[in-house]
Amino acid sequence: MEVLWTVPPLLLLIPLLMWTSSTFVFYFKKCFYVAYMMCLALLAIPLCILKSGGRDVENMRIIRSLVRHVKYFLGLRFEVSGSEHLQTEGPYVIISNHQSSLDVLGLMEILPDRCTMIAKKELVYAGTVGLVCWLGGIVFINRKKTSDAKSVMTDAAKTMLDDQIRLWVFPEGTRNQRGDLLPFKKGAFHLAVQAQVPVIPIVFSSYSNFYLRKEKQFNSGVIRLKILPKIDTKGMTSDDITSLSDKSFNVMRSAFLNISNSVTQSNGPTRH
């Protein structure tokens, strides 16, 4: 009986803390996001198996449709420009900057058909989320072993052409919230040149106007996604990898600074 009497007051504390404590909001939203994504993955697993019988890039359609509404619970809104650049026919490599696990929401907002991702191998062990990622055809690489990563990329290039799929890669290689882009790793560009497919850069505006991990702030906010024109790789060889990487970095960094500044100026720091 004592437990029954104590539950309502505890529940009443939640809206009070949501209103008064930004730190509580940060942890509440983070925990909700992780738990809810795992529940959605649990729902997606049988749907993917029923649709495709197992691992198949077509399962990303199911995952995309299940995840797109999550942004509303977190108070996030996406503004997308340049969608026409994703209408490119055939395989291509998408590259984008990487700030946090919230990138998944933007990714699912614009994910084209027959597109999956390249992700770190550790993700496959993330419970239901790891399993649904495997079912969605995500390519896992071991970042600690360069030889393994190169082998996976070689296989991925062949799969892209054989199965006519697109691959999304985060060339920074790790999450970054420093207000600028990290130097790009070359894997995505080796992949594109080896398969002779275009590179399509996509830029997420800075999350700093609503999400600050060190300061424990997670408010409502706007994320701008800018899809840039494709960069052709036809005729390129391994000798062109560095120049391709540098060109991609420069156009993405310029777009990142531009859209991040415009978000800050038009909205300012938003409150929860």
C-alpha cells in the first residue's frame, strides 16, 4: 500500500523537474530516446523478417517509416534544402558530418530508397537496435583494424554495383561537436572511386543551439539539412583520392558554417 501512495507524487515530480532543471531534461530526453529507439527496433525486427525474410537493404523502408516521428517527442524540427540532388539514378555514396546519435533522425528524414549505412562494428551488439541495423543491410567495419576496414570497403564497392544500392558514410569517423568539421578519413572516397559512383555531400547544421552534451542541455530546436550537388568520380583513380576528399571537405565546411550561423541568428538558443 505504501508503494501505491508514493508513486503519484514521484510522477508529479517529472513535469516539475522538466520545467525547472535543464540537467534533468537532458538525461530524461537521452534515456527516452535510447529506450524508445530500442522499442521501435523490437517492433521493426518481425516486420523486416516478414517483408524480406532476413537481411535486406529494402528493410530500411520499414525502419525509416518507424523512426521519422521520433523528432516530435524530442522537440526537433528539420528544414531540408537541396532534395533534388538525391534524385540521382543508380548507386552513389552519401557523406555527412557526424555530431551525435541524433544524426539518425536527420538521416531517416531524407534517406533515399535502397540506401543503407556504413557503421562501426560495435553497433551490431547494441541489443534490438543492433539486430535491426543488421537486418537493414548496414555494413559494419572494424575501425581499429585498417586492413579489415579496407577489405570491407572493397566488398561494399562490389555490392553497391551488383545490388544497385547507395551507402551513407560519416567521413569524420567519430562524433564531433566542436563547432567545425574534423579532417576526413579516406574510406568513403576510396569506396566511391573504386565503384566509380558519385559522392553526394550532406551537411547537418550545428546542434549547439539546442544540444550541448558537456553543459547537459537538450532543448527544442531546428536542424537544417543541406544536400549539396553530387561530385562525379568517373575516370578518377586512387591518385585522385586526396583531392576528392579535400574538395568534399571544403564544400561541406563552407555549407556547415553558413547554415549553422543562419540557424543561430534566426532562432538563437531555444528553450525546453
